[in-house]
Amino acid sequence: MDIATTLGSLAGQLFKLGAPQLGGIIGTAIGGPAGTVVGGVAGKVIEELAGKLGTPATPDAVEQAVAEKPEAPAIVAQIEAAAPDLIKLWQSEADRATEAQRAEIEKGFGAWQFWRGAWQALIIGGWAVILLSALFGALIGLKPLIPLADLIGNWGSVTLAWLAVFNGGHTLKEIAPSIGFGRRRA
């Protein structure tokens, strides 16, 4: 089942249990980017439900727990009653994160930005060398020290570690609006 179907089903279950605020929050994440579910208010609702229901904080697990656990209606009602206060808390968390990011951007170019670019250049350069040696290496008598498949696998691991740990997708978030994806900053 895809994420939109799961979220739609979960939202419907919450509405049936008399939780229109929670169902509406989950419903707003349908059709949006997956990051909206995880990092947005919908993700916070899922985390809250999962914590109270004793399940992993995934839409699938929460949907299953809401459908199957006999104590689910009482838990959903409890969270629904606290929803206005929780929404204010979650919004203040999001506002603080936004302000911290804005302050970092206003500080201007820093050493951390230099190193991000340097590592990206190294990663891209490594892929360029691998690609060129794979395509044209035999023509000039170049033979890799390790098999090409191992080289690609190892450099792929380096690239994925960089993307996951250091880069975290922030560069893509910054350039996506300029190439027509995502929201433009005001």
C-alpha cells in the first residue's frame, strides 16, 4: 500500500472515531511530499498516536493499531482533546527551527559551507574519474586496481554516507526552487 492510501485510511479511521482535528491534520499530508508527513504536524500526530498506542511511529503501524487495538478509541479521544495545545507546541517547534535556519543563512558564507562544497567536488570528481575510466580507460591502457563493479560499489557507499550524514539533502532543498521544484522562498 502506498503512503497516500495509508494516510487516507488512517485519516478516515480517525474521523470515524470522532477525531476530526487529527484526521484533518493527517489528511492534509496526502498528496504532499513525504517530508511533510515525517517533519510536519502530521508526523507529530503519528508520533503521538504511536507513542500512546505502543507501536512504531509509521503510518502503517499506527493505522493497524487504531483498527485493531481495543483501547484505541479512548487514546484517540485523549489526543484529540489535547490537539489544540499540541498543535501550538508543534508550531512553536517548527517556528524555532525555521528561525534557527534563517539566522544561519543570514550569517553568510562560513567554513562549514566551504567544506560542504569541497566534499561535493570530491564526490563528483570521483564519479567523473570512475565514469571516464570505465568508458575510455581501455583505449589508453588504463586498468583499475580493483574490479570496476567493486569500485562503483565502494564509491557509491562513500557517496551515500556523504548524502546521509553530512549533506542531508539541504543543498537540494536550496536549489530545488530555482529549477522549478518545491516552494519558492519569500
